[in-house]
Amino acid sequence: METVIENQGLIAIVPPDVGPGLRLSGMNVLELVSINEVSHQIESILDLQSASVLILAERFYSKLSERLRDQLDDSVSPMLVTLPDTVNFEQTEEDHKKYVSDLIKRAIGFQIKVN
């Protein structure tokens, strides 16, 4: 499988239902379905010198190997930004608070309780 990424600073890896909207913004978008394809593309992106931000659908992030998630979490360039997946998102207030708290912890490395 070859990498289809051009040298761009902003890269998005998302499912086909999200890709067209992001593509309108002009960013490099990879519409993928298989977690194997996603893993392969992420490993290629981590090797790129010009990739500064990687937008990754949360549904993909949660299925990655722990090793690859750790690599992404520790990476400074590209910086990981996960795109929330509202398809499976519970709508209780407690779920929202936990979700936001988890996002903050991933972004800054500290657990903050959201009231």
C-alpha cells in the first residue's frame, strides 16, 4: 500500500461520510475505512517532515494499537487533533463531562474535572 499523502502541513484521516466537508476547506483528506489502511497511513505521516497537524477521526483513534496511539500522543509534529465522533456519543450530561475531560487530558496531559 503506497502513501497517497502530498507534502502538506495539515492532513485529515476520516471516514468517507466526513471527508467531503473537510476537503472543501482545502486540506489534504484521506477517506479511509479499514483500520489497517489508517495505521499504515499514520505511520507514513509520522515519517513526513512537513506534516504539522494530523486530524484523525476519533472512531479510528480508538481502534489503533496502543503503540501507535502512544506515538501519536507523544508526537509534537505532527500534532494530533481528534475529530469527535457523534455517531456513538451518549447524550447524558455525565457522558459530555467525561468526554470533555478526556479531551482536555489528552491535549494537555493533566486530568481536569469538568463541572
